[in-house]
Amino acid sequence: MCALPAAASARTLCTVIADARDGAALLEQGECRARVTPASTFKIALAVIGFDSGLLTNAHSPEYAFKEGYVDWGGDNWKQPTDPARWMKYSVVWYSQILAHALGAARLEINLRKFDYGNADMSGDPGKQNGLDRAWIGSSLKISPVEQTVFLRKLLARELPVSEKAAAETIGILEIHPAREGWELHGKTGSAFPRTADGGQDMEHGYGWYVGWALRDGNALVFARLNQDERKEAIAGGLRARDELLEEWPSLASQALASSSGSTASQTGLRRHAP
């Protein structure tokens, strides 16, 4: 692993770590209960719903080809044929939009409410009817860091109201990053900009998310890191939040585990890998 610290211009709004066994908060730093846009971390919930509906089959099916007119601000990686694994790895927005349109706002909101996923609002920007294209990107859908960890714990523990296959397939397509001291972090980044009063994007104060879970020797911890920039940056906030958390993880995990009741408090029987 080669992790780089986040730029000094990004401030950490929240770091929260919870026990994956029972959801107990072990470390909570900053404002962790205010809801903001989930950005591309929403892909985790969208994948769960997609697999549960049968719209997604496995890590490599269905594959869709890029078409002229699809959003392409992600560069060359967004212009390639994309399957669920590639969608998650490169955070391909147009693939999310295909899934969202196929599922529909009503079905998505019903599932998000069942998941207790933030405000479950897929309406999009007021009056623009664009929820299926961008509700999760600086728009109507909002979730707090604490709510992120609650959702992720339920996914890991197979407590979401979806099939075993849906949970396992989703877990299987998340990226894995090693951290120091034997930890392995599974997660998803997200980057988006707050909205200005006139409906534009505040490009100087972008949000950067990294959410997921960490495993080591039977310990399982769920986490969420949320940063916000204080100036416009060239590298996406989510990527910087991820690299920052990877660098800090051994220290943060030690603090979290020390706060639990004994060294085995976070021992869990959760399955390590998807079948």
C-alpha cells in the first residue's frame, strides 16, 4: 500500500468506527450525525438493490457499453465496457444511472427506507425531475456518517431485508486495500460538491467520503470518514479521504478497540468473503 495523506486544505468533518458485531460506536470524532450527500458511496446500496432485484447477476454481468451522451467526466475509465466490478472500482456514474432508471424511484425509495438509508429521498433537484440521474450527487438523497456505519453493519451481518446472494455479491465487488499492522479495509469512496443558493456547485468545498469495514484476525470494524475541502482540489475528495484514513487506520483502530470492553469485544462470526 502506498497511502498519501490528504491535503491540508481538507478538514475532517467526521470519523466514526463501530463494532461490526453489535453496532456499538467505539470512536466518534467530529459531527457524525449531520446528513450530507452520499455521492458514490450510494453505489453500495444501489448494488444491493440491483442484485436483489436480479438486475445485476454477478461481478461481471451485466456488462454495458459506453454510449455517446453518457456522463464522461471520469475520463477514459468511464468510456469502457463496464460490469458491476468495474462500475464499483472506477465509480462509473452512467452505470449507476442505468440501474437507477431500470429500478425506478419508487422501488429505490422503498428499499432505502427498509435499509434506514438516510432520508431515502430520490426526488433529485427541485422541479428538475432528475432524481434517477443525480439524487445521490449533491442533491436530494442525504445520509450521515453514523447512518452509513449502521447500514454497512447490517450488510455485513446479513440483516438487510435482501437475499444472501445480494449481500454476498455486493460485498464481493468492493475494493480491498491493505493497511499497516495487518488490517484489510474494504470500502467505497465518494466525492461531490455542495449546492449553492442558485443551484450551482460549490467547487471549493467538496465532500470526500470513504466508508466500509476493516478486518484483522477476527476483528471486524465498520467505519465512515467524511472530509470537506476548503479550496478547489485537483484530486477527488473521496480518494484523498481514503488515503488519509488508510494512513491513520492503525492508530484509530487501536483507539476504537481500546474503548471496547475487553480485547475480544469486536470478535465476530461474520463471513470474511463472498462465496
